[in-house]
Amino acid sequence: MKLELTSQQKDNCSSFRAFVDEEIVPHADRIDREERTPPEIIQKLANKGYLGAILPEDWGGTGMDAIAYGLLNEEIGRGCSSLRCLLTVHSMVAHAILKWGSKFQKEHWLTKLASGDAIAAFALSEPNVGSDAKAVETTATLSGDSYILNGQKKWITYGQIADVFLVFAKWEGKPSAFLVEKNSPGLSIKPILGMLGVRGSMLAELHLNNCQIPQENLVCRQGFGFSHVASSTLDLGRYSVACGCVGIAQACLEACIEYTSKRKQFDVYLKEHQLIRQMITDAIANIKAARLLCYQAGYLKDSGDPKSIMETSIAKYFASTIATKVANDAVQIHGGNGCSSEYPVQRYLRDAKIMEIIEGSTQIQQITIADYGYQEYIFSQNRSSTSQELVART
Amino acid sequence: MKAAKDKIKKFLSQFFGDRDLQDDEDIFALGFVNSMFAMQLVLFIEKEFEVTIENEDLEFANFRSINSMVSLLERKSTVLARD
Ligand SMILES: Cc1cc2nc3c(=O)[nH]c(=O)nc-3n(C[C@H](O)[C@H](O)[C@H](O)COP(=O)(O)OP(=O)(O)OC[C@H]3O[C@@H](n4cnc5c(N)ncnc54)[C@H](O)[C@@H]3O)c2cc1C
């Protein structure tokens, strides 16, 4: 066992870090305040090939492995969670098309998504449907050579600027996935403003009123939209969010180290107070643990291991809960300044809280992880009794 | 294909607790496992047997039982051998 990044991965990490410090950090507070992401910043991500991070070079992508993609998410998450959400949803849709799309869909979309010429968004949630995602109420019917979609999607990250949406709807009662272009007849897009966190992520509602799309826009097959398209896509999304959360927590830690080394109370720097040092210790230990869980999930993803799915869920659960805790402590450590928009820690706290809600909330992860725990336990009990039987027989 | 059957059975037994799964038993009739089961099954088959599950393989009939997964693999490996 060797728990160490390769020299290539370390190089990736430093170039991601330098890019984020130079191009993202200086704009992050403004993105949050103005509730929008300037197109030139998205263009910079695109120029670096980051929007095609997970796509193979054959499709114009950067062909990053899961570890490199995780490092990229951590670094962008350290700078600006809104932008990291763009990377998340855009890559999720690119992944869905790469894994489950038709030849036509791959040829039509993948190079555009890789270059950032087209931006993609993921449209699963609805006003009445969140955690129980397979209960989507949006419907699709086949009419001639078109599908007609009816329903409403809510909270769609970067829905205000996306060129194409991966929309989940029931066709003949069976969950199915469709590509819907922004100019499709019958689609209207309404911005959502005033969110608690990731305020620059340009959320939108989609209203599908007899929205007509070509028949070739069905992704995968009827009935496999949830079990295969959404679940493989959400797995990638959870990984991206988990790594992004490590980034948020890291940003909090760095802000606290700096602040406590400069501000004095009771004639000493804050860092001399033991109760402050306790919060710093918790942050350091939690960040390291979360990062290791992300590395492990990434390693399992690269080897195509089925365990990667549950290990990603564990990484997302842990990283998002510790990000909220570390950010909460960071605001505490900054006192009144922590509550002011002059310091970024309040943004980190608001953004971290969102991460406990998206891509399967904390409670949904707890339910799934506990099930997994019982499954593993029963399985290992069976296995040990089988091996005992074998031993007894030989 | 006995080895393939055993591997599939071992993988599935993680999800079906102490049940002794029969080769032709309908796993979908045993009830909903969880939303991540289907993708874990795809990843397991892809990694263990070095095949890629594609759109056209996604028929419930191909994943219904240990036997049906083995026949899917047999078909896919003939296709692979032919290519
Ligand atoms: C900023 C932001 C961006 C988003 N972006 C997207 C996007 O791009 N695309 C998209 O499709 N969706 C998006 N969403 C929606 C997001 O996926 C949902 O908010 C999430 O799935 C939770 O659903 P809900 O909000 O309907 O909450 P609900 O499902 O109504 O849950 C409410 C509360 O009840 C808890 N709960 C639910 N079921 C159980 C249970 N069985 N046991 C215990 N507790 C339970 C939940 O954990 C939660 O705390 C976004 C949301 C936000 C806030």
C-alpha cells in the first residue's frame, strides 16, 4: 500500500492551485454578491480544458483520471463553490452521454462539451420531488418522431446559461432521460435568486409545456433513466461535491491560520489561546480524513471497482458534514469579522451548508451508508461461517 | 462458465443477505435493493469480466438471474472474439 500522489498528480495539483489563486479567488466574493458568474471566468476554465476534464482525448477532452479530477474539484472548491458546481453538473452530463449516449449524441455533443462551446445542466429535481428522485412527475410521450415533455424542474444549477439539459421524465410510467436543448419549443427558463449559498451558480426553474424534442434525444433506454443514467451520473456528482467540500474546508483552515496569527486579544495572538487551537486541530484532522476518503473513492473509481459507489457516498457524507463544521468554526474564530462580507468565511459557511443538501442530503447518505454497513456485516458473517464449514470439512 | 456463475453469485449474495440464490432465481422478484445496486452490478460485470455494458445490453432479461447474466457474458464474449 502506498498512500501518496504520483509526481504527475502533484504537478497537476500545483497548476490547479496556481490557476485558482490567480483567476478565481480574486472574483469569488463578487460572484457570490452579484449572484452571477461572469462568462469570461467560464471561458478561462474552458481554455484550460477543465470543462472537458473527464472526457477522453478522442472527444477533445483532457482525459483526467479520477484522482486528477478530484484534485481539480478540491482546488476550484477552495476558490469558489459556485464555479465548482459548474464543473460538477457539466461533467455529470458529459459523463452520462459518454457512458449511455447514442453514437449520434456523442458525436453531436461531446466535443462541444469538452471545449465549453456548450454548457450542460442536470435537471432531476422538481417542486414536489427531491430526495425520492425516482418519483419524478414530469412526463414524456412519444408523438410521431418527437417526444413531448410536460412538467417542471427546480433548482437547476447553471440553468440560466446552459445550452442543453439532461432532463428526467417518466415515459409510459418508466423513468427515462432526455437531452433538451435550451431553444426547444415549449421550454421556458426562469432564474432563481436569493439562495443561501453557491449564490453565483445561476439556478433556474425549467417549465416544460408540451416541450417538443426529437426522438433521438432519449439517452439510454426507456426505464433505465434512474437506475443507470441518474445513478452513475449522481455518483460522479457526489465525488465532485466531496472533493469540493475538502476545498471549502481547506480554504477555511488557511483563512483561520492567517487571521489568528494577526489578531490579538488579551495581549496575545488568537492562535495562542488553547480553545482556538482546539478548533484548528479539529479542522486539520477532519480535512485530512475527508481528503483520504476522497482519494480512496477516486482510486476505486480508476480501477472500476463496484465498491467505489458506496465509498463515494461515504466520502461525500463525511466531507460535506465536516465542511459545515469547519466553516462554522471558521466564522466563530473570526468573530464579528467572520459575519461580515469583508471576509470570505461567511461565504464558505453558506456554501458548505448547501453541500449537505445536494447530491443526496446528509440524511439520505446516512440511510444508504447504514444499509451498506448491515449488508457488509451480514455478508462477512456468512462468509466466515462458510469458511468455517470449509475448514471443518477439510 | 461455472467460475463466472460463482463470481456472480458471490457478488449478489452481498445484497441478498443470507439467501442461497439459485442460478435461475429472478432477482428482481426479490424486491428493490437500493438505488445504487444497478450501477454496482454494471461495474462488477465490467471489471470482473472485462466487458463494457452498453445501451443495447440494458434489457431486464439480461440481468434477471445468474443464468441470464452468464448468457449475456457468453454472447458478449463471442462478439468480442469475433471483432
Ligand atoms: C443550491 C442548489 C443547487 C441544486 N442543483 C440542482 C441541480 O442542478 N439539479 C437538480 O436536479 N437538483 C438540484 N438541486 C436540488 C437538490 O438535489 C435537492 O434539493 C435535494 O435532492 C433535496 O431535495 P429537496 O430539497 O426536495 O428536499 P426533501 O427531499 O424534501 O428533503 C427535506 C429534508 O428531509 C430529509 N429527508 C428526506 N427523506 C428522508 C428520509 N427518508 N429520512 C430522513 N430524512 C429525510 C432530507 O434530508 C432533508 O433534510 C439543487 C439544490 C440546491 C439547494
